[in-house]
Amino acid sequence: MGEQSLDGVEFRFIETNGIRMRIAEAGTAGPLVLFAHGWPESWYSWRHQIPALAAAGYRVVVPEMRGYGQTDAPESIDAYNVVELAADMVGILDAVGVETAIIVGHDWGAPVATHSVLLHPTRFSGLVMMSVPYGGRADNSPMDGMRRNFGDNFFYILYHNEPGGIAESEYDSDPRGLLSRLYLSPDSPREDPSVQDPKRAAGGWIPRLGAPKGLPEWLSQEDLDYYVKQFEHSGFRGGVNYYRNIERNWEVTAHLANTVIEVPTLFLAGERDMVIAGASAANLRSRIGQVATDLRDVVLVPGIGHWVQQEAPDETNRALLDFLDHL
């Protein structure tokens, strides 16, 4: 598989929590910063952060998460629950020989990072959640709420939870179709979707996402080609399995109901990220502050969507380095 090269970045395989994982590394001395990517992404989603943090004196480790890239993708769905994913992160620290790290997670990587800190508090000295805030364990099953809210209508998380591997079959048949429709900015011009009926029975996800009229300025053709190659190699099943554990994650974290995050914490997102659904910085500060006793800042980058570290790399790097330099 062709590799995207970044100056100063080296790859190797490690053993962690019973799987073989590929990691990218840069920088040698300094505190360790561990980056956890989301769905459907790659180590390469952090291509702008790795050199910036290494140049600033940090040691950077960026795994291909369980189920992605060249990292192992266990067959069993419950191998992707958040307790296992957090154990993967701790195993990386053991494999690279450090006691503690600052952990940064975006999208699915954010709950992984958050639960790594909640489950293994002595191993992490700082937490950055990107895109997905944590306000404590939900009182009720999150899946029940989604089923109630959407009923017979299509919602991608419910689609990912349908049995029989339907979602990954669709995505595996057209990785470029999916990725090119997801990796866009909020204002990116699109064609009209070919499926506009909101009912799930009307079709899968790709035809509901209007095809892009071009690449966003932050994504080159070479970047997109590399991502597509990554998913042609790994398939989408591993990443979709994270969604299939939403109910299980809620069940296996019952003991965390009253646990707080005591390490310094930063929340960072694009102001127009659909995950935060228009929430203000004050609203997010109040929500996260209920469970994070040392919330240092909430940074919302104006005009930016979900892929914040790629859409706004300079602002992201500035916020990360400001946080890291004050730990």
C-alpha cells in the first residue's frame, strides 16, 4: 500500500492489548502526546498536527486505531467496545515505554480518549476532546433515544447498527463515493442527493449525501486518494463496529456514573460541526464542566465544520500548543 510520507514521521508495528497495531511517531524527547482519530479516518487526519507538535518539543504517537489501516481488525463486534479501545491506548504507552501521556481524540477518538482517562486516570496527564463533548454517562440507553427520535426515518447511527453488515457493504462497494461526500466543509457545493425520501426503506447513506462539486481547499486529490486506499485495504467494518457498541459501551461503563475527569481538559470543535448542533461555548463549558474539574478552555473555530484539524490546522495547532504549554 502506498504510504504518504511526512518529514520526520516513522512507522512501526507494536503489540497492544492483544492486537498488532501500526503507529506513526515523530519527535523524540518531551512529553508524549497520543492522538486518537475518528470515523472514517486515519492517522493521516493528524498530518498537520504531527510536525507542529514535534517541532514544538513534544513526542507524538498516532495510531491507526483498532479496525483501521494496517492495524488488526478483530472479527467480533464486542471487541470494539470502549473498554477495549481505552486498553489499546494504555497498551501503546506501555509499548513505547512511557508512564503517562496527554491524549487527544477527535470524533470517535474523543470518547476513546475520554474513557481512557476515566478508566486509567494515572496514565494520562491531560485530555483534549475534539468534536464530541462528554457531559457524563447518560441516564438512559442512548440507542433507545435515537430509535424513538428517528422511527422509520434514516439516521446513519441506526443504519450502522442494523444487522448483517449492511452499512459496510455499501461503503466497501464505493469508498471514494462515501469519503468524497463526507470530507467537505459546511458550505461546500454539492449536487442534489439522489435519494431525498427520509424513510430508511428508500436506501442507504451514500445516495442521501449530495456528490461534491469539487474538493474543499483543505483536501488535495492526493489526500483523498490516500484515504480511499486506506479503506480499500482495511474495509469499513472495523470502524462501523464502534457504532455497534454504543449500547454496550453504556452498559459496561455503569461504574463510571459518578466519576469525574480530574486532569486538565480542553474541548475544541468547529463552530459549525454538526455533532455539537449549534451549541455555544458557554453551553459546552457548562455541560463538560459538570464532569471535568479542570476544564481549561472551550474553543470553537468560527465557520468551521466537523473535520476541524484538517479544515483549520493553524487554529487547531495554536489551541493545542497553548493548552499543552500550560500543563
